[in-house]
Amino acid sequence: MLLPNPAISPASSDNFQPDAAKQALRKQIRQQVRQARQQLNAEAQNQAAKALVQQAQLLPELQHAQHIALYMSNDGELDTAPLLLYLQQQGKTLYLPVLHPFTPGYLLFQRYNAQTPMHLNQFGIREPKPDVTAIMLPVQLDVIFMPLVAFDAQGQRLGMGGGFYDRTLSALPKTSQKPLLVGLAHQCQQVETVPTEPWDVPLPLVLTPEQLWDFR
Ligand SMILES: Nc1ncnc2c1ncn2[C@@H]1O[C@H](COP(=O)(O)OP(=O)(O)OP(=O)(O)O)[C@@H](O)[C@H]1O
Ligand SMILES: [Mg+2]
């Protein structure tokens, strides 16, 4: 691909951003937003997690969904525990991401219930112990709730920087209704614009404790 040479681009070509500048901006947004959410106190986190369950109940696609992937929160992320409990009570079949044991950088979605043996993965996040009989392909899932660091007004998503969700979901057809990707975030994680890369998988929906953002 031919990129414009910054030395000869007109100063007004404002959508041109050298890659290094874009990476620096992505890094800066990650730092700022992670810091903001880490500063939420336990009471605020508690309220947010409960409010999220209320918001989730307003999502019709969730009522009709059976196979739903969630994740275990860390780093000041919105606590998914009350949502997980609610979905279990609704009789949904739940899945958690596990780091792919043979293909670095990819996730597998593994069935999870209260009896599932768990361990800490290399990032210190609780995940089910590998069990090949409990793996579900992303296309077989109805809804995938996704963590994120920042989202913008177009539903663009910035994660922690590992590219795990981007890689794992890259093979999904763009127009497919299934699985429905739903980002979960505190409202303080919304930014004006996420500088995107071609591999970033956008979010049709983002659920915050305050509202449902529909970017479809
Ligand atoms: N589909 C893909 N194939 C190969 N490499 C990829 C793919 N998607 C992302 N990557 C690589 O992963 C790295 C991190 O990507 P990115 O900064 O978008 O992570 P992220 O979206 O913050 O993370 P995550 O997806 O885990 O939430 C990039 O260097 C990129 O090259
Ligand atoms: Mg990305």
C-alpha cells in the first residue's frame, strides 16, 4: 500500500496520521482510560455492576440468546459477576475466553458453570482449565460480551493491546448477525475518536451502566 509522504503532504490533509503517531495516541488513550476506571471506588463499581444487569435486561437480543460468552473482569473493568449470575439464573449457557494453548494470540470460548475447575492464566485472570469437550466456536455463540478499554461514537473499540479478540473474531463474516458483539464499559471509557487499525473489530453495541449504545 502506498502511503503519502509526510514531507510532501499538504498540511491540511488532516486524516493522514503517521503510524507511530497513531500508536502513540492509542497508547495514551489506553493509559488515560485505564487510570480513570481504576480510580472508581468499590461502591461505584458495585452500583455500576448492578445497573449493568438492569441495562442488559433491556436488550431484546439477549432474551432470545442461549449461548453467551462473558469474561472475568480485571483492571478496574466493569464487574461482570452480577451479570453472570443473572444470566445463569435465566438458564443461559455461558462461556469464558481461555488463551489458546497451541495458537498464541488467539482465544477459545469454553463452557462455564459454578462447578467448572478454574485457574489463573498468565495475565492473572481466572479462566476455566482447558477442556476440549467444552469448546464452542465463535460462530456458534449468540452473544459475545467483550471487554474494552475505550470505545467511540462509531463503535470503534480499543482493547488492552494484545489483539486477542481482534484475531479470534477476524474470521467472522462482517455482515453476520451472529454472534452479536456487545462491548461492556463504564461510561468514562467513551472517547471522542478511537484511532483505528485495519484489524480492529468494531462493536455494533456497547452496554454501559447508564445506557445501551447502538451503532448498527
Ligand atoms: N487479525 C489479526 N491477525 C494478526 N494479528 C493481529 C490481528 N488483529 C490484531 N493483530 C495484532 O495484535 C496487535 C494488537 O492489536 P490491537 O492494538 O488492536 O489490540 P486490542 O484491540 O487493543 O486488543 P484485544 O483485541 O485483545 O482487545 C497488533 O500488533 C496487531 O498486529
Ligand atoms: Mg484492536
